[in-house]
Amino acid sequence: MSSGPIDLRDREPYTLDQFRVNNEHKDDLEYVLLSEGEIESRVSGLAAAITREYDSRENVDLYANCVLKGAMRFFGALIPRIEVRAPVSEGVIRASRYRAGKPGSKETEVRWLDRDLIEGRDILVVEDIIDEGYTLQAVIDHLEEYNPQSIEVATLFDKVSNRKIEIDVKFTGFTIPDEFVVGYGLDYDERYRNLRHLAVLTEEARNA
Ligand code: 5GP
Ligand code: MG
């Protein structure tokens, strides 16, 4: 029995009219990859796996960090479901990969992390999605400078077929196909975060 990621790469997607989708979003979406209910059930499974992991360790002092903004919904659902026998604190990290004017740039700016809280703590980086991996690697490199006791990653979605650098990810919700997804907190140009399900955006909407 595996508690690993649920692989959606070969699964038949849902049509838009099988779920309730905001009319404002409908024309821009190709199909629904995951319903809100499926996502939230899996978040509970991840929280249980995280709880088991940290309860098997000694002297845990968990510091969960939400990578803004895409992971906000995931973070809000995940943290209350983690029930470790240890202190838990919460923080945010802002990470943005420079894209404008620098195509293919691997530079990532990491901001807002509370440096004073990192030393000696067990950092859980909470991410929405990993694609090539550069964003997450930059976050990890940054955190390592402030001497945490440990660093682990929880990501809700992973486009693993697209990875350019190897990263050790302990907790993954779903492995998804290499498509541009929005909803459940993930945006395109700051829109669609409020879509309740995870859906694939049409080419036309991405080029608009
Ligand atoms: P990476 O550095 O791993 O290539 O990029 C990860 C970041 O790119 C994510 O944190 C997210 O901001 C963005 N990203 C990558 N793939 C997608 C996607 O399919 N949908 C959305 N909304 N953002 C994505
Ligand atoms: Mg992210």
C-alpha cells in the first residue's frame, strides 16, 4: 500500500459541466483535472503522512512556511489537519522567478521569510506546484543559510515529467500532466485563484 502521490497523468479528465464552474471562468477552461472534494480529501491524507513523519522524530519544532501566493489555499487546509505532538509555528515566503525580459531565466527572488525563526527549527516548505524545480531550489538554498534543524517539502501538485533539477520532495499530493493548471489558489496573471477545482487553461486564455 502506498501513501505516495496520486498519479493523474493517464486519467480521463472531467468535463466542465460535470461540476459547478463559475460562468466567468468557463470559456477559458479546457477541462477539470480535479474536483475541490478530491483535493481536500488528499490534503487530509497528506496531513496524516506529515503527522506520522514528525511524530517519528525527536525534539521536533515545526515551522510551516507557505510559499505565496499560490499555496495559500493548500496551506490553510493543510496546517489545521496536522496533529503533531510538537509546537507548530507558521510563516510565509514570497518567491518569484524573474521572467520579464529574461526568457528562461533561472534567477529567483526569495523574500519575506522570518530569518530569526529558522535556526534550529524543522522547516516544512508548503508549495502549490513544482514544475522545473528552480523556484523551490532557490527557497531551499535560502533557508539553509539560517541553520534550520531540517527542511522538508510538501507540494500539492507536481509536474514531475518537466523537472530540470533534482529535488527531494517528501510529501506530494498529485502528479499531474504537463499542462498549465489554475484554480484552488493557482493563478494565471492573478486570475482564477478563486476557482474551486483544479482545471486546465485553454491556449487562447493564456495568449489573451
Ligand atoms: P518552477 O521553478 O518549478 O519551474 O516553477 C514553479 C512555479 O511556477 C510555481 O510555484 C508556480 O508559481 C508556477 N507554475 C508552474 N506551473 C504552473 C501551472 O501549471 N499553473 C500555475 N498557475 N502556475 C504554475
Ligand atoms: Mg508556488
